[in-house]
Amino acid sequence: MKKDRTKSALPNPVFASGVASSGQQLPEILIGARRALRELVMQSGLAVFGALLEQDRVALCGPRGRFQEDRQAYRHGHDVGQVVLGGRKVRLRKPRARSLDGRELELPAWRQVTLEDPLQERVFEQMLVGVSTRHYARSLEPLQAGVEETGTRRSSVSRHFVARTAAQVEASLSRPLDTIDLPVIQLDGVGLGDHLMLVAIGVDSSGTKHVLGVTEGSSESEAVCTGLLRQLIDRGLPVERARLFVIDGGKGLRKAIRVAFGEWSLVQRCQVHKLRNILEHLPERQKAWVKAAVHRAWASDSVDRAHRRLKDLAAQLRGEHPGAAGSIEEGLDETLTVLALGIDGALHRTLRSTNPIENTQGTIRRVTRNVKRWRGGFMALRWVVTALGEAQKGFRRVKGYRDLPRLIAALEATIHGSSVDRQVKIA
């Protein structure tokens, strides 16, 4: 006789509430279970810590109610203390012990907890992920009923964040740079209210990016730019090293580089900023073909061909749009510096613009999106340094990093060759 292998339908499991698994109350049951689990974890944390404190007191004073002839301490009731739990301070009963001569003894578990400051770290992380100071308390796990908490008010959260970020500013802007070889430095500014933050990011010889420094000002003036470059030099950045600077084209920034680094620097003007400036002088109907012509020139396989194409385009526009023609010719050679060095492919695409800093600026805007009013330049500096530290966690090596040795060799050959030419002319 043939066996019937058809499986019989399994009965729907029924929970303690009597509702089947296909019922509508299942989500509510799961939510309730998760909430109960979180509360259990919080309660267990307090209970375990209380047990550790009592265990320390037993080690000092011996078991309760037993006579010890050689004991060194005795119980002295309880006090009220504060510990950090789940991102806030909570008040709890603290066991006390005193030595035989009346001195207060500190319990080892209590000392260990109070030496650390996890509250400041929790506040810092919450701010980075976008939690405002006003809503900080709502973002924490709930405590059991009857436990008094502190340190979650807006002012307290703000004080912790200010203290942490101020320390981070000091550490970040004093980090020595003499141990890092930086053949490429990119500079660009980001506006926060009335403040402009000038950011410097370096690329080392292996292709790894580093946040070098940031300074605050009202514009990319020569004084602000020179101040940032001087800070980098004071922290150990060598001047006498062939180096490529990638900038957005500001005149103050260009002059500051020339003053601080002289003949040891080459400048690549950001092609994205340059194209944006050119198109601002044109009507909408002509932007598309001019944009295509500029891109075609920059994609040339030689500097001479790119230079000739850009000059022809400027001549073509000069009659009706002299502003666009002048923008093309202004700093034309510096928009072709990487091409003149013989660099192509992925590294050329990386270094022809300030896009690596533009991406970092996206992190700055995300981290600072909850700030409604900037109360001074130091506040802006704290937030930007914090955002840059967050951005640096996700830094990867630049695209085309395998061609960096070729770039370094071309930089040194060009700069040393220029120095020789100048010496010949002087002689």
C-alpha cells in the first residue's frame, strides 16, 4: 500500500494571550516584549552594580553580623551617589565603609565607575548622529520607575558637548605633521552662518587622506589663508618639498600659497569651480555647448591642444560675452597643471578639482544641520573639527593612488627644473 506523504497542516501557534500568530495583535505583543526586555536590562544593570558595591564592602568589612577580630573596617550605612547609566546620571544608594580610625574608605567598584566619563562620550555620539540637545532625553532607554535621573537637560547636554569638542579642537589643531609626507594639499572653504571655515586636507604618498587643519574667518582673504598655512608649517609641515596645491581659485588663497611656499609649490585650479564661473557669464541657451567645449578641451591628450582649444573658445565668445571669455583666460594655465605633469586616468580626475573636500563638506553640513544660531567663531570651529573627525573615519585612499609615485617624480622634476631655469636667467 502506497504511503501518503502529504504533510498535514500545522496548527496555528497560540500565544498566552490566546491570539493566533496570524492575528492583528502580534506586533503589539512583540513591541511589549522588547520594551520589557530593555527595562530588564536597565534594572539588571543597577542591580548588578549594587551587588558589586556590596561585595566590595564585604571584602573590606567582612560578612554582615559576624565577629571578626582582625577586621580593618566597619560598615557605616549608606549614602546617595551618582553614576552614569544609559547616557544619564542616576542616583542610587551607595554603601559606605570606614576604617577603624574613622577614615572614609572608597569602594573599588565605585572608584572605577567614577574615574570614567561615559556620559560625555554618549552625548558626543548622539550629537553626531543628529539628536538635538532638546530631544536628547527622549533618545535614551527608559529607566525603571522611581529611579531619579540627572544630566539629560538641554543645558547639561550642551555643556558636555562643548567640553568634549573643545578638547578635540586643541588635540586636532596641535597634532604634529613632520612625520607625514604630503605631496598634495587641497584647500577649500565652507560657510556656516557669517563664518567661513577654511579647511586643509592632505594626501600622503600612499594615497591616504588626512585632515590637516581648519581656521575661521569671514572670507578667503590672504590673511586668513596665510594664517592657516603658517599653522601647518609651525606644526612641522616642511616648506622645501615639491608639492601640488588644489584650490578653488581664490586670489587670496593663491597669493598666500606663493608667499608661504614660494617656488616649491604648483597650483591646480579646481575645474568644477572654474566651469561654474564661466557659465555664470552666459545665458541659458548657450551654457550647454560652452560646457561641452570646455570639457572637451580639458580632456585633451596634451597641454598644447587643451590650451589652444580654450583660447579658441575664448576668442569665439569675446564679441558677445567678454565676461565668459575673460573667465576662461583667467588662470587658464593653472587649470591644466595636472595635465602638464603628465598625469592621466583616475588620479587626474581626482586632482583636477576640490571634490574630495566637497565630499567632506557634505559631512560638515550633515553634522551641523541642527545648529540654528552660531554664537561666535569658536563654536563654528568646534563643530567643524568634530565633523572633520567624523568624516576622517570614512576616508579611503584616493582613486588613482598607484600613480602617485609618478606624480611625485613629475613635481620634483618640474620644480627643480624651474629653479635651474631661474638661476640661469639670473646669471
